Amino acid sequence: MTALQDLKYGQWFRGADVDGDGFITQQDVRMMSERYIAARNTAPDSATARQLTEGLDRFWTNVIAPMDQDGDGKIDLREMTEGFKRALTDPALYPQQIEPVTNCFFDLVDLNADGTIDQAEFQQMFDSVAAVPGEDCAAVFSALDRDGSGALDRTEFHQALTEFFYGNDPNAPANHLFGTVAG
């Protein structure tokens, strides 16, 4: 793991610590899901909401909870960083580790269900849910829209998440996906 990955993971941690108590808990993961559902104006009992909630429950169970080294039910930044060091070693494992949750998020961010995420959708979701400032959203979106189409397709979205979680390139556009990473 590189210093850049430590910075990126720290930025992700701050966003995932929804209640701001310095830990990621199952409740934080559930609150994250609720924020996405509310920002999307999706009924909590809809199929989309259930799919996201189930996906994030699996994410908690399979990815985050195993990082809890002291068994207290909460993951601090050190535990999460060490957990990512152990788990996110091979981009070839992205389909098992991150892709299912990413697909759920893509579907939630694609507010008009046209199969792409435009800048307004991207900004609405990342600003309201992950507290990424609007000016950062615009710059990140522009950098992630690699084909210049004005929208992110599912492939570009997956490429961004792969780059964020596994990448070491200090100039990669996805480094700031969850907010500006000070380096």
C-alpha cells in the first residue's frame, strides 16, 4: 500500500463514518444506504432500496466487518487501512470485492434510469450523500468522463472505482472520487 492509497482510503473512511464518531459501524453503512435512498427519492420498501440495502449489508459482512481486529463491532481508520491492505491487493478481485455494490450505487445515481450518469446526477448524489463539494464534483466528473460524452456509462464508473481502490497513480482522476485528497 502506498501513501497515496492511505490518503484515498482515509478520505473514503471519512465519508463512510456517517455519524462522524471516528468509527465505521454497521449503523454507518445502513445510514449510508438510507442517504442514497432518500437522495434518489426512492421508497424505502422499493426493489431498488432493498437491493441497495442488501448489497450494503453484504459489503458490511464480507468486506468491512472482517477488518474489526479487536471485535468491538466498529472499525477505526487503522483497522480499515490495514484491512484494505490485506483485501485490496489484486484488481482482478474487483468483481467479487467491489463490483456488486458499485452496480447498486450506479443504479441509484442514475436518477433518470437512462443507463448513464450525467453531471447533475453525479453532483446531486455525491454532494448530498458523500458531502463532496459541488466544485469538486464538477472537476471529478469531467476527469472521469474519459470519452467526453457528458455522461458516465457503467464501464467508466467501474473504471473509476477500480482506479480509486487499487490505483497508485498520483494523477489519476478517480483519486478524488470521494472528495479532494490532500497530498
